[in-house]
Amino acid sequence: MANADFEAVQTALAPVAPILIRSYVRAWADWQKAGYQHWRARGRANFVWEQAVHYAVLGLTDVPGVTIKLHNESYHFLINDTISFRLKKADSEGYTRNYPTTEALAFHDPQMPLTGVPAAQRVEVTYSLNRMQTDLSDIAVVSREGDAISWTYSLLLSESVVSLPSSSDTAMPSASEPKGRSGLVRRRGLDHKTDDTGEAGGQ
């Protein structure tokens, strides 16, 4: 089983990118409206993940070629049964933090099969926060090979949060919306001034 192919993944995700971006934007807006200032970072990450997955499921359910699987309390989104992605929170370098279960390790290892998820190519669609943790900083696609990041690219027009859709605009985009342009492929280790607090948990 090979690593995720950049061009294949980028082509497959382009039609659904607007839905994924909007899902994270709406989820973050929900968190801000909730006003749970006493919650710790882990609780916030879980809240945003639950809302983002909820909106992604609503937006992707009827998209041709997309299959949604709920497996071991986590959602896997498959495109034409060849590419699988999941939604996660990432740090400034694109790394997600998971309890090292067998399945979590398998998702990042292209040599290991993933029970119930037939897609050979696996990536994560992540969100990251700015250093002050006050707003979204980026939404990106990340390909991992074990502990290393193979490649990553932004789904946004630029690396500025200005390019995010307005949080007050809650209308879900349809699959027929124009495809979102992708940012440049990033080198591992490039600091984008995002949240480095290392939130724990699988979300």
C-alpha cells in the first residue's frame, strides 16, 4: 500500500473543499457563540470536532462518490472508495494528537490495513488555530507516514484567516459550488503561528 498521492488527493477533494471549509467555520462559530470560557482546550477541541463532523455529514451525505462510515466512534469519509479522510485538529506543523491505539497508528501507516475502511490512501483534513487561540488560522490537508508528514497543503485561497468564509454566513454550500483553490504545498516544520498548546484527545 503506497503513501497518499498528492495529485490524486487534491483532485478528489477539490469538489468537496467548500463544504469542508464551511463545516469548520460553522463549528468554530458555534464554539464562540456557546461562551464556554471555563472549558479546557481539550473540551474545546472535542466540541469543535463534533460540530464540524455534524456539518460535514450533512453537506456530504448526498454527494456522488462520497461514502461516510462511523467506525469506532470516529467518522471516515471515503471518496470513490479510494481516498479516505477524517477531520482533525492540528498543531502549527500539521501534526494531530491521538492516543496511540492500534487504529490510530494504522491510519498513519500506509502499510497497515484499517478495519472497515477500504480506501488505500488516507489523509486528514485539519484545522488549526492562531497562537492566541482566538480564531481559525488554516484548514489544510495532511498526509502522514507514521511520525512523519509526507506533504500538506491549504484548502484556503491564502494562509490568512481573511480568506475564510464569514462565520455569520451559515448557509451550507452545495456540491455544485465552484471548486475551492488550493494553497501551496508546504514543507514540514514551517511555522504559521498557529496553536502549539498540544491539545490531547482524538478529535
